[in-house]
Amino acid sequence: MNLAALIAKPSSLFAAMGGWHTLGEVIASRALFLIAYLLTGRVLTAALVAAGGVVISALVRVFADRRYWQAALSLVTVAVSAALAGGTGHSVDFYLPGVVTNVAGAAVFGGSLLLRRPLIGVVLARTHGERDRAHGRRYELCTAVFLAKFCFATAVLLPLYLTGRLVALGIAETLLTLPALGVCGYLSWRILRTHDQPARCV
């Protein structure tokens, strides 16, 4: 699949990752944990509630749609968060994977730009066989979009985590992880599509 085909199907990657169902499960798990903890004051109980909600949703998806790995993705995501929070007894640790993901994302995307190997271009070259050097500038722009997101999220989430501000952290981590990645994906699609369209004759 080349760049033109990718531009023509902007939702293909989103659908492959499970689409709105996976996004909804991850967001719901974050909200369930926060609500359950505020109601009970027990970290382990809140973690189990969040994990249980995703398990039920994943089982429904497996039996209804036979989407196994997408369901597994949701389960692994909430399982890691629940294990961290339940193991340490600190409520903010439920959101630690999101904090770490954003810090690591900033380092990886920033490093790829410094090395002049924009990560978006590397990924597309490997998965879609797109190696045209003329696309280098737009790959840099797309990578910069993701870098800005990861840097902003890190600047917001890390202080909230370190100071233990659970409610603010829960809301911010929920919005600045998967939903923000979706926005970055859309902006990248617009960059690729805009730069790929031929100029109009006046």
C-alpha cells in the first residue's frame, strides 16, 4: 500500500486498532477507576471495578465480533494499570502507564527528528513500502505533531502525578492519551493529504 492509498483510507489504522470500541473501553476504565475510588476510597476495589468493566466489554466483543486481539489490547492496558495501583496501594499509579507512555513518546519522536529519521516516515516505509524522498518534509511535520502532543502531555501529567492530584491526573491522562493520539492521527492525515493534492490552475 502506498501513500496515496493510505490517504484514501484515513480510518484504516484506527479501525485496525479496534476503532471506537477500544477507545471507549480504555476511556471507560479510566473513568470507572476514578469514580470507584472516590466512592470507596479503596485502591484495590477501584482497580478491580475498572478491570471488571473492561473484561465484560471484551468478552462481549469476542463473542459478538470475534475481534480477539483488539479485545486483548484493552485488557492488557487496564490490567497493567490495575496491577500497578493494586500493588502499590497508591491511586495515582493507575495512571502511571499513561504518564510513562507520554514521556517515552516524547523521547522517541524527538530523537527520530534529531536523527533526521522522522518516525512517521520510518513506520510508513516499513508497513506501506513508501520510500519517496519527496515525502520527507511532510513526514517531519507529522512526526512534529506527535512530538508536540507527547511533550504537552508530559508537561501536564508528570507534575500532577508527582504531586498526587488524582482527579486532575485522571481527567488529564484520559484526554491526553488515546483521544489526543486520535487528533494527531487526523492532523497527520490532513498534512499528508494536503501536500499530496495537485495545485489548482487559476
